[in-house]
Amino acid sequence: MSSLKELQDLIQEKYGLDPAALDPNASMRDKGFDSLTLVEFVFAVEDHFKISMPDTDVNVDTLAELAAMVDKTLAAQPASAPAK
């Protein structure tokens, strides 16, 4: 399952940007996201999904790339043990 929809919702919540206005394959920098804003958004994404993304992947430029990173990170996490 792709995290793209949740990322679009998070962008709308944090920045008031209509998800329809942000092409997932277009540069987020073209929509006014500077380097600091992108880093802050990555931190928000990590908090939202309760993950820690590898530092090697911090140079994402599109929402689709970020969604792929989130999906990859989520898939690599061990399944949580059922509660007793």
C-alpha cells in the first residue's frame, strides 16, 4: 500500500497546500519547499508514520520519491508482535 495519500493529507494539514495542487512527480521545491521546509516535513513524516528514515535518502525532491522511501522503510520494519 502506498503512503502517498497520507503524505498528501499531511502536507495539507501542515502547510495548507491542496494535495491536488502538488503533482506527486513534480519537484516540491517548485511549490515553495526550500531545503529547511523539506527537512522539517521529513521529520513530520517520521513522526506520523513512527519510522526513522535512513539519512542516505534525505535528498528527495518529489512527493512520489518520499512516498517510495516511506513505503520501503515501513516494509523493512519487523512485524510487531501481537499483544498478550
